[in-house]
Amino acid sequence: VRAIKKRNPHILLGQYTVLVEAYDNLADSRADKDVYFKLRKEGWWLRNVTGQMVQMSKQYGTSVVNITEHTKTDNQGLRYPQWLAGRDYRIYFELAPEFDIWFFDLVNYQPRVVADWNLDGRDDDPKNRSVAEAYRKSQVAHWDAVRALAPTRLLLGNADNDLGYDEFRNKLGGVFFEALMGKN
């Protein structure tokens, strides 16, 4: 990052992060071992009613994290969105203060998987209004924690919607619409 900035001090560089999923296999998570162990320790993996971890896609070796306020806090009083903001800040932005942009992938208006989001012993439809609202509020909680740590960074998201939901309004500095003009 420093070498690129030295060549062009006007370039804007960003760091990619993702809140809603993480590597679920220790062998795949060599760079993110701390995340893997934290998710296991705190029980923050999203599970279905049978207790199985849930994946959005099998191709990446990741499982979904329950980012909602329904999960318990850790011994510091943090849930995953706040904990991950601090972790990513320390690893990426303290070590490379030259990063201008914090980029969030999978900024979705509702979850993409059926699972027990509210921990009531029943699987929830991701379209359920209260589940979708809790999901959006948790993303905003993550961005608020990021903004407190990195107030000068431009926050950008890869969104699946126009961010017109009340929870999302005016929370990011910009948005990328993946495949807006079509995947082909």
C-alpha cells in the first residue's frame, strides 16, 4: 500500500471486508484464525434448527455468522459486528493507515438463508420483517463501530438493493451494485 501511494499519492486505496460470513474450517482460515476461534468461542455461527452451521454457498468454504442482536455479547460486551470492526481496524487500518476506503461486501437488505436467526428454536424465513430489520440494524451497528474507529475513511458497500431502507439511509459514502448491468 505504501509503495503504491508513493508512486501516486492521489490514488484512493481500499480494504475489502465481509461481515456476514467467515471461513468455517481452520485449514481454510489460516489468515483469519482469530475470527474462526472467536466465532466458535462465542457461539456466533448461524445455525439452523437442527444445530447445523449454514452456508450461503459451498464454493467459498465459508459459513454465515449470526450478526444480529439476538446473540450474546462477549466478555467485553461486544457482539460480532462490533468485535469484527475492532479486529479489522487493528489488522488493516492501523497497520496500513494509507488505506482511504473501507469496503464492505454482502450489504444485503435481508439475509439470504433460512436459519434460526432469533434463537427461538425455529428456522426463520429471511423475508420475515423482524429478521430482515434485525439483520440490517446489525450491519449498521458494524458501520457505526467502524466510523468510530476510522472517522476519516470512506465507507463503501457492495449492495443488493438501493439502500432505501430506513436503517441504511445515509450510512455509507457510496455503494457498488455488483452485476448491475448483468452478470453476462
